[in-house]
Amino acid sequence: MAVLDDLSGFEFEDLIEDVFRNLGYENVRQAEKTADEGRDVIMEEVVDGTRRAIIVECKHTGTVGRPVVQKLHSAIATFDFDGPKSGMVVTTGRFTNPAEEYAERLQENDDPYPIDLLDGEDLREIADEIGLDLYNGRIEILCDETLRPFDPTADVDAPVQEAIRDIENLEVADLPAPYSVATFRPVVAVTTDTNAVFETSVGVIHRINDRTQVVVHAERGHPQVADDNVATLVTENLNATIDLDTEQFGNVFNEIDERRFGQTQTEYKEWAVDRLQEYHTTTVSYTGDNNVTYTKTCEPNRSDISVQSIEPVYLPEICHTIELQEYTYPYEYYAAGPSRVTTENGIHRCVHCDTSGVDRIYTYCPNCGAIACTSHTKTERLEGEPVCTGCAVTERFALKTKYFYDEDNLSTFREEYAEMPLHKKAMENKLLVGVSVVAMLLLIIGLLAVGGVI
């Protein structure tokens, strides 16, 4: 196991903590490094419905003798836990015969505090099982699970159809099939417990007892915390993952892209612990025995932060692109079956201005394919259908601007307008007619008043 020789004793304990967490043990945590009383890692497991504690002694040495096993047996007996307890000694090297005989005798005598031994050979086998890179003491991420990229009870482009239904003058049945790309992005859900007590001569001045779960975008080797909506999407669907089968998904999407995890699981754990140290660090004011006010910066130790689980999974990012004549509309979201978090909604956005959002009214222009807001949507004079200001041909009639699909429609209306009687021409600007009528009535009333008629 010489490949681990460069690790310090503390680094080896960090590694063993990761190993047992990946093997499915619960509440895996390290004891205080300053005075561990023979206990390096503490963890729990449930066997036949009974929870038991396991005290692990880590020895990064070539040979482990009987005194180490005996010391651990005493530490187990004094460990405060309401339930059965056992122990384990883990080493990169080997155990002496007396050490193995002592552990075997505990098992044979049904001792209440049995101890298992894991040597370097055992660690090699475990390494293969969980993807441990022995050359740097890191846990590699082995993940082939993904959240569902689409709702199996609906069409893959159902979200696009749903968005299109909000657009006036556009029918879902008339839509071309969108071009769909599924990008499987790596994320890790990290659950941690932080327990720390800060004391001075006056007693406890600050206490931290917090469970935190964060979802981290794990691409490109630079972890980033996901926003709350994405984190909720991931955590609420972690128990409903499926195999990442690119061949199967290739029959559904036009393109498939699977990204790689940027770092090892161990590095994500260390990154999360660093962030939580910063997050929980605070300055506390307290009054001393001499009635003087003091301040103290309370920063939890790394050993105060226990990583309970690191769950890798792929988060599908779906991008639908739909072509409508002259315009292209993207619709992008993170998916988990029927649930999704929209990241780009080009359908609910006016192509002519910054107006966007699902709470606005948008209308489809059949002349050019534009989706436009009410300020940029007019009525085509000849056809009586919507037309956007971006493509419409315009001309003023009766001092009012009229909108047309093209020059042919404009020319046709010119001919019609020329043949109209005067009163119909006037009605091409009803507002002007209305204002004129009101002005005329006011003029008549004024004349009658001057003449003394009224």
C-alpha cells in the first residue's frame, strides 16, 4: 500500500472517513484530533433494525500490534452510546499475529465490544469497489444515474407545447418539431452536520447545531452552489433516478452530451467543509466576569463539520429550439421527469424589445414568425389578422398609420381606398372622426350660446 505513504495520519483519517461513507455507513464523522482517546472515526449502522456505533482506529503504519487493538477495546467500553458498540482497526500495512489472535478471541467469546481488522489488502479490494484512486488517496466519482430528462407519460417536447399555448394566434398543432438537445450535467448533493460549542471562562457563548444540504454544480473542476430552485429540484428527485442510457435517450433527443465530473468526491467534500467553515464563522459579544464586554470570533474546526453524504447524480439540461419562419426560439430548463426549472424562455419574450415574462400577452405574427408584445403587434388592414411592427409595410390613410403584410396588400388597399366614398374614407380613422364630431358639437353649442338661443 506504499502508494498511500505520502499521506499524513490526519489525511489518512479523512480518506477512511470517505471510504466508510461510500460503503453505506451512516453519521460517519471524525473524533477530535487533539485528544481522540483512541477513536479516529465514529460511524453507525443499522443491523436487523438495531442501530449500533462503530469506533474506528486508523493506523497509517507498516505493522499494527496487539496493544493498539486492546486500547481500542477499552475506548469502545467508555464511548457514550445508547446501543450496541463495536470497533474496527484499519491500516495500510498488516497486523501482527497477536493482534489478529486478540480480535479473533473477542469474536469467539461473544465479547460485547468485538473488533474487526482491515489491512492493506482489504483496502485494495474496497478501493476497487468504490472507485478509490490509491495513487492520490482520493475517492473518484463513479456515477451512471441521472434524473429523468423528460416525463415518460408525455411527449418530450410537451414543455414547449405548454409554453406555446400562451401565445395568441398560434396553434400547437401548427408547430414544427423542435430540435432537442439533452446535456447531462454533473451535480453533487452534499449533506453535512455542524456541531460546535464555544466556551470562555463565563461559560458557553455560542453554539452551532445545524444540518446543511447543498447542491453543487460539479463541472469543470470549479464547484458552484446551485440556486435554491435547482437544489430543490435535485433533492426532491434523488430517490427517482434512472440509468444514464445515452443510446436510449438518443432515440428521443436529436443530440446527447454527457459532461464529466470536474473533481474527485474527496475534493468536493473538502470544498464543502471550507465553505461551511466560512458560513458558520461569526463574531460574538459577551460580558466577562469583570463586567467588561469582549468579542470573540467563533470559527468551527474542520472536525466539527461532519459530511453525512455526498450523492452524485446527473442533472439533465434540456434545450428545445423551434424555428418559426425568420425567428428561432430557445426554451431551456433543468428536468426531473414532469418537474423542471426554466433557465431560458425565448417563447415568452418579444423579439422587438426587452419585454419578457409569462405574465405578459404575446401574439404570433404569421407574416414573419415573430412573437411580439402588445406594443409591437398591430392589425393588418386588409386581412384583419395580427402583424408585428417589425415586418409590416405602413402608410398613412386619413392621417392614421395602416399596417400591411407586404407591398401587394398595400397596393390593393390603395385601390380600395381610392374607390371609397368620403364618409368611408373618414372612418379609416375613427378616432379622428370622433374628435371631429365632438369639436363640431362644441362649436355649435358655442354659437348657440353666443346667439342667446341657449
